[in-house]
Amino acid sequence: MFSSGNMDERIRMSMISDKNEVVVDLFAGIGYLLCRMAVYSKPEKIYACEINPVAYDYLAKTFC
């Protein structure tokens, strides 16, 4: 996930929503793409779903 090869996707995802949208990310991981989206697109609401408890803990620490 943290490779320089993902730069185009990170940029695209950071601008894909707007302030009037609700975003749902299934298999959100640690919020790798959601963090950028939350900062730059500022959607109305973000729902992040993650089954891996370790990844979920990091995700919760990022957004709480």
C-alpha cells in the first residue's frame, strides 16, 4: 500500500467525492485512502468497514 506506484490512485481518491456525499469503504484497512479523502474532499460522512482487528485499531486511532 505504501509504494510510490500508488501515487496516481491516492491523488484520484483524494478528490473523488464532495461535501454532499456519503462514502462507504468496505475493507478499509488502516484508512490509507480514506484519510486523504477526509482531508481533501471532506465528504458529509464516511463509513469505514474493516474485519481485521489490528487494522481496525489503527483506523480507529486515525479518525478518533
